[in-house]
Amino acid sequence: MLVTFLYPFVIMKLELDLFGFLQIFATPETLIGFHPDAGASFYLSHLPGYMGEYLALTGEKLKGAEMLSCGLATHFSPIEKLPLVENYLGKLVTDDPSVIESSLAKHGVTVHPDQNSVVHRIDLLDKCFSHDTVEEIIESLEMEAAKTNDTWCVSTLKKLKEAAPLSLKVSLKSIREGRFQTFDQCLTREYRMSLQGISGQISGDFREGVRAKVIEKDFSPKWDPPSLEHVSQDMVDQYFTPLSAFEPELDLPIMQREAFI
């Protein structure tokens, strides 16, 4: 399957199952004590409604049809058509986006998310993830789960409670800021956030998450702070402060290219 992405900097992961190739998108950084980076706060914040907040906080996976539906991708082609598409595009001599667009559309197919997809729950998703704080988001999900025993609410709560509390708050703030920033501004801010997360000066969650989920694989990280109530606003704000004089800011080659807005 070939999926053409609306944002070329989105990094994807291929997974193989019994039926062939499935294109999977996910931003699971909160589950290892980090935050969605590499421009994620820009493109996630521009998805419909509060889908970006949902994906950033839970690390939930989207399949190809879902990516098309929510605007992360533009075209979908079966894997058997890939050589044909590559050959066709390789012969194009143009920088006209409309020509490339029509060429991709010619080889694309129409796909739809299955009935259990989160895209069919966008109203409930927006209702829960539109709140100002992580605590309010969780409270809203708990209320919906108590009223309806909705399986999506229950599974979403489980994912949120597995993530690092500090990462949840940092990631929510990042997505909310990204909604009003350019791509370059998001990259600069995320660079600061990443250095803070890697340094371990505020919290050792990133090292602990990698240990528990990647290296030792005991899947029992000991987050610090251990709960949302122990995460102070000052801890969150430190991720967003300018770097010190000893650590240069991200230097983007903005004079050599057109800005991506």
C-alpha cells in the first residue's frame, strides 16, 4: 500500500500482517516519557477537531483509511500498484503540484475506515479532549464510561493511565501551542522540549520509559512524578523556556527555502 502524506515530514511505520502490508501511523512518545516531536505539534494540531490531542496523549494507531479520513494522508494505492506509481512519477518532469496530484489520484483507490474506527467517534472524542487540562479530559472520559460503558472510553482511559503524567501535560500544552504557530516555530520549540526531556534535569521519565519499554521490556515504568497531581505547572513550563546561553537554539535554514506555514 502506498499512502501519500499531506505533511512530508510525518514518519511512518510499516507493519506486516497475514493480509499483507498495513500502513500504521502513531505518536506513542508519552508511553516512554517523552513528547511527540519532529513537527508533530504542528500537523497534529491541524487535524479535525481535537483528534491531535487524542493521538498525542494516547499514542493510538491509525490505519491508512483513517489517515485519509482525518487528513494525515492524501492518496491510497495498493501495494501491487507501487511499481507502476513509482515508474509513472519517475518520468514526470514538473514542479507543478497539480500535475503530481492528478498523477497520484489516477493510481489511487477509495478506502473507508471500518465501523469501529475512532473517526466515527469524533463527536465524543471532541467532547472529551476539548477540555483545558489532562485531569478534565480524564474526568470527562470517566463520566462517559460510567454512563454508557463505552469500550472506546474505557480503552482510552487505560492508555492515558499508562502514559507518563508529566509527558501528558507537556504534550497537551505542545499541541495547543502548535495550533497557533508556524511549522518552523513548532520545530524550534520541540527542540527545546526534547533537550529538556533528554537531559533528565526536570524528570528522568524518558530514560525510565526507554528502559521499561525498549531495553528491559518489563513494561512497568516508575514515572517521576508518579501521578498528575504531583506534576507542577513550573515543571511543565520549564520544557518551553528558551535555552541557556550555553545551549544554542535550533538553527533552521529558513533563508534557503520557502517557509512552511
